[in-house]
Amino acid sequence: MIHHKIEEIAVEEVTSVEFPSEIESIDFANLYSENSALLCAFNAKIIDLLIGEETKHTVSGRMSTASFEYYINNFKNSIKVENSQCEIDGGFESENYFLIIEAKNYSNE
């Protein structure tokens, strides 16, 4: 198997946050894209709440990877990748963490 089924995460408590009133170009009630959702979460400090530290939005977009090799579970042969295209929806740095977030604006089963 080369994929992992998305698991349900039990939500213990919902935390409300205030969106900064001085930001007019993001409509938090109409998040039409993955990027708008990530920018909303960042500006509302949700990313900071997630890890308990102040973050900076540092990377995003498409780029090319270097060459690398990896194994999946117990397969005998490695998979070799040469200059693959990589997309990062949002990358955030803090004093102790570097988060790479893959955002979706729809539900998966």
C-alpha cells in the first residue's frame, strides 16, 4: 500500500478567534481557495495557536526538488526521483518549528 487512509480526529474543543478588523482584502466568511484559507488562518493567529509559538509565513508555491530516493514500507526497491515538481501550500517558521501545510478546501472521505 502506498497511501494512508485519512483518519478522523476527535475534536475536543472548538476555539473561537477574532479576525483582525483592519484586514479588508480577506473575507473570512468566503474562503474561496486553499491560499485564502491559509492566509486567513495565519492572520487570525490560528497557526500560532496550533503550535503555541509565534510564526512567520516563509515559503509557498511550486518549485523543483533535487534528486532523492525513498522506500515505501517494506518494498525491496527504492523509488528514485529526479527533479520533481513540488508544491507547498504554506510554510511557517517559529523558533522551534518549521511547518509545511497542505491545505484543502473540500472534505475527503
